[in-house]
Amino acid sequence: MDSDEDDVSVTMEITGSYDEVLSKLHAEEEGRPGLEPLMEDVDILLDTLDRMEEGTRSAIADRLPEEMTVDYDAEAVVDLLQVLKRYDLVTLEGNTWKPGPKAERPDPGRR
């Protein structure tokens, strides 16, 4: 049997705003439910640092919004930042934390 005869090709067009298209493409994965609050806190921390552009651990802790799952003081912030540094999501220059090379969010206006 010729495998070329069994090959199938499908083309699909998805239109809408960037966020709508991403939500349609997002595969629903069953992960560990206990990780969701952690991942949300990481996202909030990275967003806060993005807005600040840079900051010390205390300055970052002071600017974190109340919607964080866990209360983060300066020590807790630096603990999490140290982990994120291993993934190049943040960098440390002296005592100043900055967004890392892998922390960029996709530009919603870019296609």
C-alpha cells in the first residue's frame, strides 16, 4: 500500500483578535491544579517587573498587587526571582532585577 494515498492535508483559517485566536489554539491540558496559583503569581510578578522595567527586591515587593495568591515580602520575592533567573525570565545586575531575554510577551498587534 502506498502511504502517499493515506496522507491527509488540512488547511484552516482562524480570524479574530490576537487573544481570541490564541484562546482558540490553546490546547486544554490537564495539569496539576496546584500549579495554577503559582503560575498566576509568576505571571503577575513578571508583569509588575515589566511595568517597572527594573527594581530592587523591596521595590518589586511593594508594587505587587493584592491579587497575588501568596503574600510576598522582599525575601519571598528574591526567592522566586532566583528561580526565574535560571530560566532567563529575569536578570540581576548588582541588586537590581530586570526582565530577562525570555520574558518578552508577544505583541498583540503583531501578526
